[in-house]
Amino acid sequence: MTIYLPIAELPVAIFTVFAMGLAVGFISGMFGVGGGFLMTPLLIFTGVPPAVAVASVSPYMAASSFSGALSYWRKDMVDLPLAAVLLTGGLAGTVAGVALFLWLRMIGQVDLAIRISYTLLLGTIGSLMLVESVRAIARTRRGERPVVRRPGTRAWFMRLPLKLRFRRSRIYVSALPVVGIGFVIGLLGAVLGVGGGFILVPALIYLLRVPTQTSVGTSLVLTLVTMVAATVLHAEANGTVDVVLAFVLMVGGTMGAQFGARTGQTLKAEHLRLLLGLLVLSVAVRVAADLVSQPPDTYAVTVIEAAP
């Protein structure tokens, strides 16, 4: 059974799209990521234009993140004050990202920018997470005790002013780096169609020393709010949100996120980071291969409207 996507302007198999939403929703709930870093490339690989894929994934990520965040909320694994400070920068970053996305569309470079950014970003993050998690697992098997580092005792940005205490996360840090992290996540979400969880979760764990499970739950809350804002802004400024595509993805994603969140809460922290690192790195390799491979149609025709 096929359906026609009015904004993407192509027919797709509805059950295939639903299965994609279900699978990525499971990953979203398990790892505490919005799933956009995986869903956006998958849609591009199936023929959806990158600009439409980025914008249409935003409501899907909002729905799947809501489902996952609700599960973590019930387990008391969400730091709401920390999420509120992150959102201060996240919403500002979302507005800036939509403006940048609009400018890239105007100069005709949005597709290339999305592909190159995905390759560099995912490749770097995936490699770092993979190396760190393998070292942690090796230390555990050797019976070595993990190195305990007090939050913010040596990092220079932790000594900045405006310090706040987040009791659920058991940290006492400056609000400035927290707002900065939120801004970067919001910017990436609007430009690349990613929830930013694959960056936010490692940042909370390794930079701010937030417990892994609390990082996942708090990340889902930030993803939910920023993706709702990105959806509204993309629909208003760019008109690239395909409602039909987003709805099918949302149904599958909401169902999958519930099962993923339950699975993620039963895994060890180092194993959770290893799986996420492998997943991020594999997507980066696939996007890079698609970027350098020769397209089936060597030539393209673009219609440019003449100025009145």
C-alpha cells in the first residue's frame, strides 16, 4: 500500500515508513536521543529531499521524545531544573538554526551542507563514544575500579559565575556552559533535523558529570520542546513540513519509544554508550559513502524564477 507525500512530491510504501518510525522510536527511547540523526538519513536514502526530511522529522522526534520522556518521568529520572536551563539556550538556538536553514535554501546549498555536516558530526561523536566505552568495559573486566571525578573540579568553564545546584543530578555548576550546550543542541536540531540527544547525553555525562540515566531522561525533555518549536518555525518560514509523512512516522515512533525506554533502563551504562557509539558511527559511514558515490543521474536541472 502506497501513499503520496504532497510536500516531498513522491509516493512511498506506508508500512515501510511506519516500520522506520517504529524502529527509530525504539532507539530513541533506549538511548535518550531524538532519533533524527538516524531517521533523517534514512528518509534521504529513500528519495525524500533533504530539506523536507529535516523539517518533517521534527514533529516525529517531538512525539517519540514525549513518549520516552514520560516513561523516564515516571521512573524519576528527569532533572527538570536542569532541563529548564538547557531550554533557555535551546530555544534561542532553534530560532537561529531555522534562520540559517532558510539562508542555505536561498543560496541553494542546503542539501550539501546537511550531508557534509552529518558526516563530520556523527563521525566525530561516534568515534569518541566508541573509544571511551570500550575502555570502560575493559576496565570493568579487569576488575579495576572506575575513576571517580568530582563534577567540575578541574574544568575551566565550571568556574564561571552564575552557579546553580541541580539536586537531582547531584551537580553544582555555572549556568553559562549549560545554556551554551542548549544553544548548540537547538541549532543542530533546526539545521540538521536531529534532536541533539547523541550530543547532549555525552555532554551531560562527560562534561557536567550527570548520571547516565538522568542524562537520558533530561535529554528527552529538551528534545521534546526544541522539536516542537522547530516544527512550528519550519512550517511557517520554510513550508517544508510534510504532514502526511510526519504523521505516519509519529505513530510508529510513539509506539517504539515506550519499548525502547524500558529496555534502556535495564542496560549497564557502559554498554548503553557502546551501542550508541556504534550506531552513530555506522550512520556517519553510510552518509559519507552516499556523499562520495556517483549519483545515478549525473545532471540536474534547477528552475530559477526570474526577478519581476
